[in-house]
Amino acid sequence: MMLAYLRTFLKPNFFKKRESGNTSIMLGKPVNLVFERYVMKFYHSVLTLLKQHDEQTTTLVDDNKILQEKTHNSFEEYMAIIYRIERKSIIYNQIQLVDKIQELLKGAEEAVLESPAAYRALVIK
């Protein structure tokens, strides 16, 4: 859902910079490698910003240490720590996933540049 939103939000800005080429893309699934890399780069920066914001108070390691040492005083504190751990874990995992996707997209883009026939193999229908 987030990627569909980002594709919608970033489409005008991306194609404003490019005067030529096909500007018709699908917002629900990736069809343009260059645009998809642009979206993933933006998504990575959003996730990094969220990670930095969450780590202003405690890091994931700190939260795990607090949970293991059982220094929380109430059930509410315990649940807050669990929530912070889960939120940070999701953000960290998303960052790792986006890094892998960026590597794959870069490799696909390089393959397309080397051989136009490779593009037909990579087109998502």
C-alpha cells in the first residue's frame, strides 16, 4: 500500500524532470525500472528518517536489554517496550528489504542497458 501511495505521490515530480519517454506507468505494480528505483530510494529515505526518529530515545538493543533485565515497573511499560521493539524491528527489516530490492533493480537496469532483448524478459505484465 505504501509503495502504491509513493508511486502516486512521486510520479509528477519524476516525469517533470524527464521531458522524453513514456510517462504512462501503473501505480499498483512496477513497470518502469528507473521510476521504481526512484520510488525505492525515496522509500529508503523515509524509513531511515523513521529509524532516526525512533532511536532518539532508545535503540533496539537498548529496548531488548530493558526487556531482558525486567526493569519495567508495570504492564503498561512492558507493552510499550514490546511495541517499540516490534516497530523498530519492522523498520529495520524494511530497510534491509529495500536495500535488496535496490540491488536487484540496479542489476536489472544494467542488464537492460546491455541488451534491449533483456528488457522484454523483464517487462512485468
